[in-house]
Amino acid sequence: MATIEHSAVLHAPPEKVFVLLERVENFADYSDHIKGVEPLGRHRYRWHIHAVKMDWSFDVKVTEVRPPEVLAWKSVSGVSNSGRYELLPVPEGTRVRLTVDYHIGNRLLEKMVNKAARPLINQVSQQILERVEARLRSGAP
């Protein structure tokens, strides 16, 4: 299993950042690689991603919601992955730390994905956080 981490500081308090991150179904608005997030009920979502020149779908369950500090999930089908946002107040606003763990069963495919995964996840995370911050600045819910 591979682990990738990314962090950034957003110029808003953790409570406001958390409200937007907690709206999982809106993540398609935050990244060009996320093609859709379907709510399935009971804190479950089906993600549709386009990455590494392939389309990926997987179902996740939100496993921990501790406002305004932690939002975590784990896949229940498709690509094996789990992730966690941790929000920490800092003088500039909020330090958001994302940790993603994933495992792909096919060795050849996993080799290809591993090569691209770190820069891709960093890019997606950066794009998400920039768009969340832009939404916060604009006052949009």
C-alpha cells in the first residue's frame, strides 16, 4: 500500500473550511479529475475519477467526522483507498493535511499508477484546496 500526503494553508478558520470539505458531493466542482460524486446514502458515495488516462469508479464510506478537525473515508468497492483530512488552526487560518493510502491489485497497473499517483494526488489536492479557498473568499456556501 502506498501513502501520499499533501498539506496547505487556507486563509479561513477551520470551521468554514470543514463545512465545505464535509460536502463530499461537491468535490466534482473542486477538481478537473473528479468527474462526479454520487451520494448513495448512509455516508456512502460513488466517486468517478479520470486519472492516468483511465476512468476509475469506487464507493467510499465516510468513517470519521469530527468537526472542524477530521474528515476520513475508506473505500468499500473498486480501487482500495482510504483518506483523511486533518484541519489545524494556524495564525494564517487553517493548515489542511490530506493523507491518502491506496492499493491496486494488478502489479503492472500498480507500477504505472504509483509513478503518476504522487504528483497527481498533490495536484488534485492543491486544486481542491484552492477552489475551496476561492469559494470561501467569494462568500458562496
